[in-house]
Amino acid sequence: MAQNIYDQPEFFAGYSQLGRSIEGLDGAAEWPALRAMLPDVGGLRIVDLGCGFGWFCRWAHDNGASHVLGLDLSEKMLARARAAGPDTGITYGRADLDHLSLPAGGFDLAYSSLALHYVEDVARLFRTVHQALSPGGHFVFSTEHPIYMSPTRPGWVVDAEGRRTWPVDRYLVEGPRKTDWLAKGVVKHHRTIGTTLNALIKSGFTIGHVEEFRPTDAQVAAKPELAEELERPMFLLVSARR
């Protein structure tokens, strides 16, 4: 089973205080770019892989989705999602994405936000998602950019000329890496962009759009702290079709 860090009290308490946890999709800087990659969700059967507090599930429901299945490994996250409602149109369930099973052709859209870097065998997951989508179905996801994940030491490095640089470390060495983020010993799985995209292709997907997210000038003006995100990509956004 994948590491269930979100059910650890220290981690969950810290995660609950993040802007995206309090403000929902509006608190996620990458949401406008990710939303632009989505099809019209009206009438679609949707599965949300790593649904967290259920923000996307509720957005899809409010925008006319036929039914939404939200899956997460964390019981604490699922409890928060269920408490937010609604009572119909959304089903939540506990699932380990490393061992996921989905009905063949059961969905028209698979969505995932910042969960795939916790998955060890992403190729297996992509095959599972591919067979679970109807012909022409969409798969849209975000994940931590591997350049953002690859440093083994946190923070900026200042070079001899006083310029800040991001310490990319062993980018081409893939595998699990531990980081201290909200709690000690959080395990994430580092993969190059090539590995992720080739796994999609080998699973039968046609890649439609790939974006290394950067905040817009308007977003930086509204939240100056986002200027740091111009130094290196933090998120990788991908849309593909079956």
C-alpha cells in the first residue's frame, strides 16, 4: 500500500491550513490552466483520482456531470469531502492508486490533481485508467514537476554572483525520495517528464496538451509570493485522450 501520510495528524493539520485547502479550487494557482484543459463536463461520468477534500468533485457536479466518483487513500480527506455534501451525484470511496481497479468503459473523464507523484507504478495506473475510459474519453491531471521534486535539499542556492538558483539534484535518477513537507519522511516518486509521457503513450493514450505551469502576470501581481514560481516549474499539467 502507498504511504498514507494524509491521515497522520501532524500532516493533516498542516495540509488543512494551506490556501488550496481553505479556498478550494480558487486557492490553487494552477486551476485556471487545468480547467482550460478539461472538456465540457456536462453529462459526463467522472472519476477523480486522489480527490482530497472533494473540491473538484463538487465543481464537476455543479457543472452538470452525470456522476462523480471521488477516490482517495485518506479516510480523513474522505470524511471532510463527504461532510461538504451534496448527498446525491457524488460517491466517495477509499482506494490505493497503486492497486486501483476500475470498471471497463465506466467513465468519460478521469481527473487527478497533485496525486500521481505519490504513485510508485504510474504505468500500471495509466493502463487502468485507459481501460476504464469510454472511447474518446479524457484524462486530465496535474502532478509535481520533476524538476521541483528532484532537489534533495530544500530552498534556494545562491551562486557566486548572488543569483538564486534551484538545486536540481540527480534529475535522471528515478525512484522514491523522502522529503520533509508538513511532516517528516513524506515519500514521493520521482520520474522524468519523458517517463511520464511515454507511459501514457504506451498505455494507448494520445497526448493532447502538456504544460509546465507558470503563474500569469496578473496572478503574480495579486499574490507577489507567486513570483518564486517563475524560477522553476512547480507543476506539470497533461491532457490525453483514449
